[in-house]
Amino acid sequence: RKEVEQDPGPFNVPEGATVAFNCTYSNSASQSFFWYRQDCRKEPKLLMSVYSSGNEDGRFTAQLNRASQYISLLIRDSKLSDSATYLCVVNGRLTGGGNKLTFGTGTQLKVEL
Amino acid sequence: EAQVTQNPRYLITVTGKKLTVTCSQNMNHEYMSWYRQDPGLGLRQIYYSMNVEVTDKGDVPEGYKVSRKEKRNFPLILESPSPNQTSLYFCASSPTRDRGANQPQHFGDGTRLSIL
């Protein structure tokens, strides 16, 4: 089983649609969680952190279920500019300190007119 | 401007010819890391460094070397590149290790290597 699993997509949605991405992780000791966005051939950029209580940033809502080891990202009123690959990222502490980010392979979103 | 700078951005070279990809950050971050990204495999960690003179293997270290002689620089060295190292490489950094577990990483723009 992969450490972080995502549906690769692509998800093709019309502008204005609501779309949800799911992610599962295998390491129950994982400490922090993020969603990154990556545009084609560009570096990953932090979209938002994911907190246990759930958090919202404008049209984006992230949720974490530690018991099920499941993370989600909801995008409301999708825009053409939301077209990108969304990476689920799990951060665990290393034995000697520091941290390790484990990336999912990403879910591709295409928003169409 | 806070940034992670990688060079070169693109490189086409031949098997066996040693190459170095440089990475420099201006944010005084202790933690730095190298990743490679391949289709269907996502981002995989090659090496990381928690501070000057402290480096450790990631998930796919074979064929790579790193050094951390200064806090700001973390070069990736391919002593004898092979075609299976053709990939997109990213350098990243993040703040102090005690806070590092909860701090996301800042990425460089990426280096696309083609080994013929």
C-alpha cells in the first residue's frame, strides 16, 4: 500500500462546479497534513494546511479524519484558474528530528467553460 | 524576496559525465531536501539535511550525493549519471527542525535533467 494515495483523475468539471478530492495515508503517526497545488512543469506550492477541526480558505475547504486516516479538499465555484494537479502531502517527524514530507501522486483537475 | 534557487533549470547531458545541481535558499532555513518527480510516481525524496554537515538518505538515494557545508547551499551531485536519472528535480527548504514537522516546505523552480 502506498504511504499516501490519491485518485489520479483527471477530473474534468464545468466552471462553477463543486469538486472534492480525497486522500488516504497509511502512517497513523503522521503529524501534519497539507494540500499543495502544482501547475504543469512548475514547482509545488502550498495551497493550505489541514487541521483536525477542518479549515476553510475562501472557496477551499480541507478536512482531516485521523481515525480513518483520510484527508479531503473541497473546491466550490471552481474557476478556470483552478486547473492544476492537487497533491496531498503528509508530514511525519523523523527519528532524529526534522520532518519528512510524503507526497501523493496528485489528482489532476481540469475546469472547462 | 524569500526564495529557493536552483541551477541549472534545464540540462541535457550524457551518461557518465559528472554533474552538479546547485540549490540555495535565502530564508536561513535549517532543513533542506532534494526530490525527484516522475510520471505516476509523484515526488520522492532523495536526500535531506537537517543542518550544516548533517545529511541523510531519503527514499531514493542511489546514484546521488549531497553536501551541506553552508546553511544556505545544498548541492545535488550525480557522479556518474545514467538514463534512469532523467527526471524533474526539486530542492526545498523549511524552518527549524523543532518547528519543521508542522512547517510546509518552500520549493525551488525545478531542474529538468535529461541523461542520454
